[in-house]
Amino acid sequence: MYAFDHLVYFTGESLDSHMEELKRQRLHPIFGGSHESWGTHNALCYFGLRYVEYLAIKEQGIAQKATENPLIGQLLRDLPDQPGPGQFAIRTDRIQEVKKQFEQKGVKTRLFPGSRKSEDGSTLEWKLLFLQYNAADGTLAPPFFIDWLKPDESREKELKESGMIGNHPAGELTMEHLKIMVDNSRVSSSLWQERLDLPAGGSYHDSDLKADCFVLKLKDCDLHFCSPSSEGKAQRFLEERGERPYKLVLSNGMTI
């Protein structure tokens, strides 16, 4: 039912600057398009059907009126002080069923239609499901769910034909895992293991971050929940930015 879909990278910089940096890293970025009802636009970098989305404000006035969408609300709260990875999306082809399951567990949800207008004038549509949470308490914003309203196979074929999915000069790359910084990795991983019915993938100590990490196995990109074991990078990150996605690790060791 679930697969990793994309990482959302909040940015106040020009999308062109991010695309140039990705090209210097021998990756294949493309301009996605504009979300006219949200006042945002994006650049994308695909790894198969999975991708990184660089999300920026295009029309401040429109974005300010679109904050009922939790993703836009978080984007406006985080910028300009906290650019970087801010959210991630989980793909499903049964979004109404997911909504029902969470509400049966007592979790309130909100369903939103989404659309993006591309440079060629075509419009892409999807559905988003957000779980209710208190943004003021500093805990990890729940991932949101996305349903592209068409089979993965046909969507991948269309993306390849349009050039959205292309070859990376750096070689054939996949997403390895997403590191997520939290106060208590054992508790957070257990919560999302129960909510998503994901298998555990063990635990390890990250000596560079000075963090203890617990792994959940998610199709297409594992989730690594990490929390500080002592003073170091993980602790400083949490103190400065709070619980949130930290870094995406690719199959060649590159990070985003």
C-alpha cells in the first residue's frame, strides 16, 4: 500500500540556483511547474519514480491565503530562516482507504486536491492526505500521503517520455534512505511502524552524527529515525531546527 514518493526541500533561493548545483553534482534536474492555487513553484530531480522537490514561493500573496494546506503553512513558517529538507511524502493508490484507517485510529485527517501547471501548459493532478498535528509543539510533522490517480507503470512511462525522468551523468542512482532527526528515535520509529505497518530494519549507531538510529523498511527508500546519543551534530541540529528530515542518502553515498 505504501512507497516512498518524494522529499520536499524548502527554499528561498531561486530554483535555477538549485538546478545548477544539482548539475554540478552530475544529476538531472528539471523545472516542474507552478501550483497556481498555492502560490508556489518547484524544481524536481527524479530517481525512478522517487524524487526530490525543491519548493519555493512564487506568489507570496497567494501562498499566504493557502495556509490551510499544511505543507504551504510549514513552508511559510520555515522560510527564510530554516531552508532545507522539511517534509516527505508517501505514495499510495488507495488514499480514501488510508484516510479511513487513520480516522479509525483516532487521527484526524484532511484531504486536498493538488495540481501543477507545466511550462508546456499541461496540468497534472493528484490528491494529498495530511494528518493533524500541533505545529507549535516542535515534534516531527507527520509525512503526508499522495495518490497520483494513475498506475505507477503508466506514470513512469509518461515521465520518461516527457524527459522528467532522465539519465544522471553520475550514473544509475536510487534513493537509499532518509535520515530523520528526532528526540527519541526508538519511540518515533515505533510510532510510525505501528501507523504504517512497516517492518523494522534493526538499529545502529552513527558515529559521525553521534546518534542512535532505528530503521523502518519502506518500499523505494528506508526511513532512519536518529536521535542524539551524546553531544555532536545530531544534538546541535535538533537544538537549532527541531525534529525534521535531515538528509537523503543516495545509492552512491551522495546526500541531499
